[in-house]
Amino acid sequence: MRQKRYSSDLTDSQWKAIKPYFQADRRRRHDLRRDILDAILYLLKTGCQWRMLPGEFAPWQTMPIRG
């Protein structure tokens, strides 16, 4: 069980329900799909900029959407 960091983070049951939609055929060294989705949800909830993401998230340059 993962500890929630922010109120916008997905719960384990929410992630379990949507995880099949994020499956990819390639193997990953680090599975960051949930962390990236949590970062996107944080941005949507707070309205902050990519460069203002808290340090607990991956660096803003690694996010799939840049603005």
C-alpha cells in the first residue's frame, strides 16, 4: 500500500481500476506511470505550473506534457 502525499493522489483502489488502460508492451526499468498521473492530477487540482511541481515528483523536464 502506498502512502498518499497529496489529496490529488490516486488511491490504491483507483489506480487498480484504471491501471489496465495504461499498459504498454515494452518493459520498463522504473514504472513511473502512476507517479506521472499523480503529478498531472496535482497540476489540474492546484493550477500550478510544470516548473513549480514539488520536489517529490519527477523533474518537470521528464513529464510528458511541457508548457
